[in-house]
Amino acid sequence: MFERIDYYAGDPILGLMEKFLADNNPNKVNLGIGIYYDENGVLPVLDCVKTAEQRIADPIAPRPYLPMAGLPGHRKGCQELLFGKDAQILKDGLVATIATIGGSGALKVGAEFIHDWFPQAKCYVSDPTWGNHIAIFEGSDVVVGKYPYYDKANSSVKFDEMIAFFETLNKNDVVLLHPCCHNPTGMDLTREQWDTVLNVIQARELIPFMDIAYQGFGEDMDSDAYAIRKAVDMGLPLFVSNSFSKNLSLYGERVGGLSVVCPTVDETERVFGQLNATVRRIYSSPPSHGGRVVDIVMNDEALHEQWVGEVYAMRDRIKAMRFKLKSVLEAKIPNRDFDYITRQNGMFSFTGLTPEQVERLQSEFGIYMVSNSRMCVAGLNTSNIDYVANAMADVLKD
Ligand SMILES: Cc1[nH+]cc(COP(=O)(O)O)c(/C=N/[C@@H](CC(=O)O)C(=O)O)c1O
């Protein structure tokens, strides 16, 4: 009956987690999946979340279905985080926002929407990008292409090639963009470059789809949303998927959002309705527990302020690890350029190690990176960074 079903090769990121957990090496270090670990190598529960959880736990409340679009407070939290608390488009009711099952759920609903209502549209992702971008859009029968993005030789962005490529695209083609903290390269665009990108998108009448999964880990909450808000200022139609997995450290609660900025209130109503219809036919409604945590933290002024401070503390620890790793590697291999480590932004560093070198780190040292050489810098801490740097120096020297 099922003998013709293909074996699943596993996910290059999630599969790595399983291998890491099964590894008995006492010195093993997990630099694979994009998860923030604290200085003690522990996945934190944020203090603002602890308070929210206590409010949810007492008094304990029933767990009815949520609306298809999720809790209004979750949706409002997404909108104010992405567009700014006083954004005119929010006052004018021009944003259709649903709470989703993480950023992945947001991308899936967005991909289904594009397939259903823009059937001729192709979706172009950066080369390289987060692998699941391709799987999610292809899984919704959207044709996926790649736009030039990362220059491995110079650890930089192929900006001119990227723009030239966008100039060849057709009206309503979707371009999937990382507003900050690019995954997997960590290489972000400057504000001037974003302005140029958005001008080309406007001129070619492309559809920008911005996936922001690390807001607050780059510069700050508002700066990290520059591209989003600039697109709004330009009056562009815009899709934004966001994730609270990393910046609320709520990975397993599956909380995110999908927002669509529309030209008129009528179009907003139409889009919002179809987003709801799409949710209903995929997973019906989002999870309530995580949604309530988001609602409480995002809408309680004191908790929101505490949350921002906790995100910036995570951001700053990652930045400190970048500088430390760079200095240790420079000391060990003086003739090699490690500037990329501190030029890159957010949770990831694209180390440029070869697949063989990545494999040696794993097999000989128990250090896990994604096979494309992406390192989750948040897995580093003062206890393991010398071990990691020494191992990297060893494999780089041979
Ligand atoms: C750019 C991006 N977008 C969306 C997601 C999905 O987030 P979620 O809210 O958990 O559904 C992730 C997760 N990335 C990390 C984990 C994963 O691969 O699922 C990663 O790149 O390691 C991203 O890196």
C-alpha cells in the first residue's frame, strides 16, 4: 500500500538537533538550529514570560477555540511591533493581521494565499536563504526561484546583481526578503540599499514578502523593522511574516503572525477574510497558550518594556561572542580575514567552512553547524568559545 512512499531524508537543521542530542561527546556544542542559549548554555524562560505564565495559571481558565485569526491582543502586538505603535496604517485599518503557528505557519498561510489569488506569481528567495522558505512555498505549489544575494568570496552582498535580477521580474512576482538578521548569512542590507531595493520593487510592481524572525537581535526593534516601515511609507502592498520563537524564547509554543498591508479598507477586509478561510482549511485556529503569553507581554506596558530589555540582553551577548570568536581566531590564524564574524548581524554567522571542514568539526570535536557552514552564534558562551575557536583553527589550517 505505502511501499511507493519515499523515505524522508530529514531536515538539514532539525535533523542536526537529533544528532546533537544523541552525541555522547562531553564537549559537544550545538551551533546548528537557530535557538538562543544563555551564557550557561540553557534555553532561557524570559522573566516577562514567567509573569505572563503566572497570570495565565491563576486563575486557570478554560481553553476554548480561538478565532481563526487568533487573539485580538496577539494580532495587535504583532502590528505595533512591526509597524510602530502609532503607525497611521493601523489607525486607518489598512493591515490584515492573523496570529499564526509560528513564523512557519505565517509563511505557509502566505504561500497558500499567493497561490490562490496570484496564481501566475513566482516567489524569489535569496541565494542562500532559510531552506524551509523554499519547501513551504513549493509545498503550496508556488514556483520558487532564487535571486543573487551572498558573495562567498568576499563575505558580502551581491547587491548590484540582486538589483539587476529584480529588474527582470514580472508584475506581481513575490520577492521574499529578510528585513534583518539574514538567515543563514547574517549579512544585512544598509538603509540606502533597502531604499534602492524598494524603489525597484515599486517600479516593477513586485510583491515584497518580508520574513522577520529575529526582530531585536540586529540593532533594535525599530531599526530592525526599517525595511518594513519604509515599504509602508512608500505605499507598497506588503506581506510580513513574524515569529516570536526567538525574541520571546517561545519556540515550542508556536507563536507568530502574518500581516498584509493593503491600499484600502475594503481590500483589507477582503484579504483578512481570505486569510481566515486559509487558516480554517489548514489548521482551523492557532494555539491559545502561546497566544495569551504574546497578548499579555505585548500589551502590558511594563512587561513590554521588560521584554525589550531582555531581547537586547540576548542581542548583546551574541554580539560579545562574535567579537570574542573573531579575536581568538585572529590570534590563531593571523593571516586569515575573520572580519565577517562581526560584520554579520543577528543569530547566525556564515563561516565559509567547507562541508568537509563542517563534518570534521562534528565528527572529531562534537561541534554542530549546519552543513552550509552556518553557525548559530547564540550557542557560544565563555565556557565553550575557546574550544570552538581552537577546533575551527584546526580544521581551517589543514
Ligand atoms: C528566517 C526564518 N523564518 C521563519 C522561521 C520559523 O520560525 P518559527 O516561528 O519557529 O516557525 C525561522 C526559523 N529558523 C530556525 C529554526 C528552524 O529551522 O525551524 C533556524 O533557521 O534554525 C527562520 O530562521
